[in-house]
Amino acid sequence: MLMRTSARTLVAVAVLLLLGGLAALGWWYQARQQPTAGQPAGTLTVEVTSAADRGPGTLREALFIVAAAAGKADVLLKVKSIAPETPLPPLVNPHGVRILTQQGGGTEIDARGLSGGPLLDVAGANTSIEGLQLRNCAASAILLRAAQFRLRTSTIESCDVGVDVAENASDVLLEGNRFTGDRIGVRFAASTRNAAVVGNTFSHSRDAGVWAVRGAPDAHGTAITVRDNHFDSDRSGLVAANVALLVERNEFAAHPEAGVQLLGAGAVVRGNHLSGGPAMGIIADNAREAVIDNNELDHLGAYGIMVRSSASILVRANRVHNCAYGLAFVLGDPQRPSTATDNTIIAPQFNGIDVVGDSPILRHNQVLQPRAYALHVADFERPDGSKVAARPVLDNNNFRANTLATVAAGTHAPGVNSHE
């Protein structure tokens, strides 16, 4: 009888110990799931602790885990570098994913082992990437084809395209990042709703820092904001064609081809500073209905602003000083003339305003201290010998030079009202 009682006591004690262990395990699990500072409640956190290409603790494993998560998920990178050997799975969690590095760190992901395809394929909405260094991508560092994307305080270097924004993307913020040595820093396939490129640095891009180009006018008509960025020594700082852009308060410096190139329709370029380099500041080429307003351009080796083969371009209140030339209007559409008004051009090395085979409206402009002509007007002679007449309309300009305006033989400049 005593032995039976002892056995029952031992069983009871064992059960109590088991229940206590399960309770402690449950408490530990719940504690692991508690949000850390800045982390929303209910968010799954997956830590990347291995730099290997695959296996437990790797980035690949983390992306599989968060893809299947029932809610929001964070991927916390705790390794210094990762070098994927095969393509990573896409980010598809519709509830939202953050990829970030531990405080004070900056994980580098080197894609030189991938022969093609994007390094990170963002196919799920509400994705955020913070503090990463993405390098050596044969294709795109980030392919974005979803809504609500954020890229902050990251570096993308030596890639074909830094961030490739597909036509179906929207609500995009690229803020405080560095793009260097890429062919293209950021590429937009179309006008993108609620898209902003703010406070980034672009340098030594082989084609352009920002490239927003499509073959036909974009029906969306929603302007992408490009604001407060610094572009330095890119082949071209920004190229836009048939994509609505608002380009304002940026710094462009030392571009060998141009600071800003506009083609097609839909761009507003205002309040920017373009300085230095052998090329032009702003070119509108085969463009229409663009606005170039209140920019400062200085120490450029060619024209501050050139409008060529374009229609209905407004060039207003720009300040051009110490450039080789000021403004140029070449072979425009006489039925839809461009307009230059309230611009100030100081100390051009050669001509202040050139008009070649075009008929722009020049109103209330000032050319001060030119070393050649304040205004030079010339017909354009085609290879077959025919001429395109230059017929600018001049209204109350201030051209201070030894010769007020030089008009090529056979051309007519109606409405001349210029003052020494």
C-alpha cells in the first residue's frame, strides 16, 4: 500500500514539473514575440545570423519565413556581409515586411555571384528597406512592382539599375540614400502615383542618376517628385521623357552631358542649382509644354538652357551667370512658340541668347556684360540649301552690349524694343 502511494506521489510530482516546464516554455516564447522598441505589436521578427547562401539563419531562409507569415514581419540582419550565390525568393508578404540592420550596423549584400535578375524582388505591398548596402548587381538591385515601398539610408553601388520602379508600383518613397557608380540610379517606367525621390545623393552614374523615360505620353499624368537631391558627376543628372516629373530644389554639378534632359511632355523643372562641368545645364529636346522656372545656372562650359526642336516651352525667371552661353532656341515650332520671360543672364563668355531657325517670344529678359552679342539671331540652312527663318518676337528686353541685337541677313525680328 505504501509503495502504491509513493508511486502516485512521484507521478503527481512529475506531472507538476512537466506543467511547470510547459508554462515556462510558453512564457519564454511569448517573451520572444514581444515587440522591441519601435516594432509594432504582433510583428514577427526573423534574425539573420548566418552569412551563408542557404540554411538556418540565412537571408534566404528569412525571406521564406516572412513570405508565409500571417502578419507583419521584420528581417533583422545581424551579419556584416552576405553574398548570395543563387537568386533570392521575392518579398511577397501582403501584410508588410521590413528589412533592416541592427543598430550601428550596415549589412552589405554583394550580388556579384548572381548572373542576372534583381537582387531583391519586391512583389508585396508595404515593404520597407533601411540601412542596407547593395553592390555589384548585374541587373537591378531592387525591382519594385508593388505599392507602398520605402527605401531609406541605404547605399546602392556599381549596379546596372539601383531601384527599378515598374509601371504598377505606387506610393514610393526613396529618401536619404546614396547611389554611386550605377548605370542608372533610379528608373521609372511610367508616372507613379505618390512617388517621391527626396534627399538622396547620385554620383558617377554611367547614364543618369534618375531616368524616367517612356516612348509615348503617359496617360496617368501623376507627377513624380524629385526634390532636394544632390547629383554629382553623372553622365546626365536626370533624363525625363513623356513621364510627369516635378524637379525642384536639387543640386546638379559637373555633368559631362547635361544636368537635366527633357524630351516629350510633362516636366516642371524649378528652383534647382546647376553648376560646373563642360556641358549644358538644361536641355529641352523634342519636348513640349515643359516649364523651366527659377533655376540658377553657373560656370557651365556650354549653354545654360537650350530649347531645341520643341514647342510651348516656358523658360521663366532663370538666372544664368558665368557660362559659355546663356539661352538658345533652335528649330522650334512656329505654330506653338516657346517663351522666355524675366530671365537674367550675366557675363556669358560668348552670346547671351542665340536664336537659330526659331521664333520664340522673348519678353522682359536681361543680358548684362556679354563678351560677344546680347542677342544673336540666325536662319538655319538645311543640307539641301533651303532655309528655316528665325523670327523671334522681342518685347521690352534689356540687352546691354555694344550691339543691341545682331539679326542675320534676310530675317525679321518684329516688335524690337530693347534698351542699352
